[in-house]
Amino acid sequence: MPISSRAALLVIDVQNDFIPGGKLPVPEGDHIVPLINRLARQFKQVVIAQDWHPIGHASFASSHPGHQPYDVIQLPYGEQTLWPEHCVQATPGAELHPELDLPHAQLIIRKGCNPDIDSYSAFLEADRRTTTGLSGYLKERGIDTVYMVGLALDFCVMYSALDARAAGFNAFVVRDACRAIDMNGSLAAAIDRMQGAGVGLIHSTELT
């Protein structure tokens, strides 16, 4: 599968808190870093998405007395899984993995910055109304196809892929350049949702 000049690589949440040893680790999250670095060299357009929560964010279990991480509650915009505190702005856990080597990336888009609204997707916050501006940026750069890699496949990668399709982009997820949390069947459900939306699920060896 040749990479079009109108394609971009979206590298999602490869941050210290999502790496084993972090506050919300994704199993083997560090294993994908060398592959992402190699893939990125094949793309002229690279965008990095970075979780960037303020202290006391609404998605943190610690912000809701009586609740524990992984509880599910209702917030004004709908259902919300509560997480351990993670990727707090300007903390070491929010920093990109130190071995991530993407010197030609032209944009870092930070999400989850609104204290009252979570944002798994790099395109649209969890209220499903507030945009991050990424779609407009890509369209103004002439991008029509987005390849996604990073963490976690069954949350931030999936929602970014679904929203890329909804915004009119061709969307592909590079399976071996992602890792999943796989909580209560979330990985299988994510695969079904992406396939149903027309997201391509590919292996890195298919990119030339």
C-alpha cells in the first residue's frame, strides 16, 4: 500500500503515563516506539496527539469522592469511565516517551484540556460537539488520509479513527503500532466499531 502525498501519520498519546511504570499503563506500550519512529520516516506529514489534563480533571476518579478508578459514572455529556490521575499538564507523566523520535512532526495537538470534559479523540471532545481543530488543520494542509498509531487502541486510537472517518478522511489504524488496554472486552468491541465505520485495519508491512 503506497503512502499518498496527501496522507498524514497521527501518533496518539505515546506518553510516559501510558507506558509500563506510568500511572495508567498500557501493556507493552513501550514496545511500539521503535516501530512508530520507523513508520514516521515514511510520512511527510506527522501530527502528535498528547493527553494534557489539568489538575482535578473530571475524568479522574480522585475528582469524585466515593468512586474508584474504572468506575463508570454519568457526567453532563454522558457516560464517563473514571481513570487514575494521569497526564497532568507539565508533569513528567504527560511528557512524550523519551525515545519517541519525530523531529519532523509539525503539530502537537493537546486534548483533554477542558477540566469538565474528557477527550479520547484527537478530533472531537467527549461532549461530541467541541472540536480540537485537527480536522480543519489537516484539510487546510490538503490531507485526505490519516494513518493512526499509538495508545490505547481500544480508546483514544479508536475514537480518533471513528472521528476521522466521520470528518470525511480515509482512516487506517496500524495494528502492530498500537497496544490496547482491553478492559471488559473493549478491544473486540473497538475492532467491531472501527470495521463497521469503514476504518482500515492494517499491518505496518503493508505500507510502502
